[in-house]
Amino acid sequence: MTGHGDQTNERNERTGLRPGATERFAERTSALAFVLSFAAFLGLAVVYWRGGQPQAEGALLATGFAGLAYGLVTWGNHLLPQGPFEEERHQFGDESQETLFEDDLSRGEELTRRKLLVRTLVLAAGGLGVAAVFPIRSLGPAPGKSLLVTPWRKGLRLVTDDGRPVIASQVPIGGLVTVFPEGHAGSADGQAVLMRVEPGLIVPLPGRETWAPNGYVAYSKICTHAGCPVGLFQRETQQLLCPCHQSTFDVLHHAKPVFGPAAAPLPQLPLELGTDDFLRAQGDFSEPVGPSFWRKS
């Protein structure tokens, strides 16, 4: 049977070092590699936290993994039993053979007795863990309810992209105006299309009977298919058209899709017409705006 001590002596003879010198050198270099790995990973976390620099991050990441790999490989090649191990098969039932041999115990102690290596390895692994936590910041803040609401609030006037309030009497029948909530001109999720149709043509859903006063009706301008701007109104058919993928929506019937890939109606903006001839919102859109696929359960 070949023992661990014989293998160690053979390595020492090949390297020309005194007995034990090879193991001490391997242990120290492995520990140093683990410490270097920890320093590199910690430096990576600091660089990322301070704003990031791709070249420095790449160099530190490579150094950290290289130190970790060198330490583990050196530990495995020079400090652990190399094998193969051969042991004579004993007779079953022989109580004198049912004890642990000293060599077996020494093999299990190889990992636990080198406290310096274990501690520096834990240190390097901790540095890697710290560096791995920081990129979570790149995911950005939690969206919360920002995807479910827009700037529209009750009482806000409809304005154009330059912030001018829309005067209802100046919108012709069959006309279309892109509008925004007052104070939020240019809002991406608040943009809507305002149209005027002949009074009495709109067939509202239950609960929406007051949302289109005197034929003024508004829907989100963001297509429910892929988020393209819906900006074409066909007065003859009373339909809105998205130019990207030709999704078509019926203006008179809560903007339900009648053609194309869109699968959901455009969210409707409830309107009210004041005595001052200004159009105002009664609240936010009827549904979250944008493509409908993410809202499906």
C-alpha cells in the first residue's frame, strides 16, 4: 500500500527541497493567492460602486478568479493525497479489521488541519460574494405602481405638446389632436389622441356613459400590440390605425381591435367638458397603457 508520506518524499526528491519545504511553500503561495483574490474582488466592488470602468473591472475580475484558481490547483496538487490508494481486501467478519487505519484518519484531516488555507479561502469566497452583490444595482429601482398609472388626474386640462390648453370648440368633427395632461406636456405614458365624432354615435361600455361628452373621446396613443404611436384616424370608418403593424381600433366601440395583431382595446381617458370650453380628465386611463402582453395572467 502506498502511503501519503511516501508520495510527499517522492515530490521532495523531484524538486530538490528539504522534507516539508514543498508543502510549506505550496501552503503559503496558495494562501497568498487567496488573499490576492480577495483584494481583487474587493477592488472590483469598489470600482463598480464608484461608477464603474470596464477595463479596470475586467482586469480585477480576471485577477480575482486567477488567484482563486491558482490557490485551489496548488492546494490540490501539492497538499492533498495524490492516490491512487490501494488497500488489501480484508475478510468480512474479522473484528480485528473493522477499525479505522491511521492513514484513513490522516486523509480526512488534510482539509481541516490547514487553518491558514481554509481561512484565506473563505476570505476570497467572501470577496467574490461582495463583488457579486453590487451588480444588483444595475437592475434599477423596483417599478412599484409606475407601470399601472400615468400623470392623468381628475381636473387636469388637456393640452398640446407645447402646453397650450385644448379648446373644445376648435376641434373639428373628424379631427384628431394629440394631447397630454396639463403640466406634463410630452409625457410618454400620458399621451393620448383626442377625436370628435358626431354626438350619439359612440356606444359606451357600462359605466362609461359620461366619458365622451358631446362626441369628444380620447384614447391612449400607445398601441396595445407593441407600443407604437397610434396616430391615424379614418373618419369614414371611425377607426384608429397604428402604422407600425396595421392594428385597427373601433373608435365608437371603446377602441376595441378589429384588425391586426393587437389583442386589447386602447385604454380610454374619461373626459368632461367645462363651461369654459376646456376639456378636462375625470381621472386616469381605464387600463394600464402600453402593450397588453405583460398584463395577462
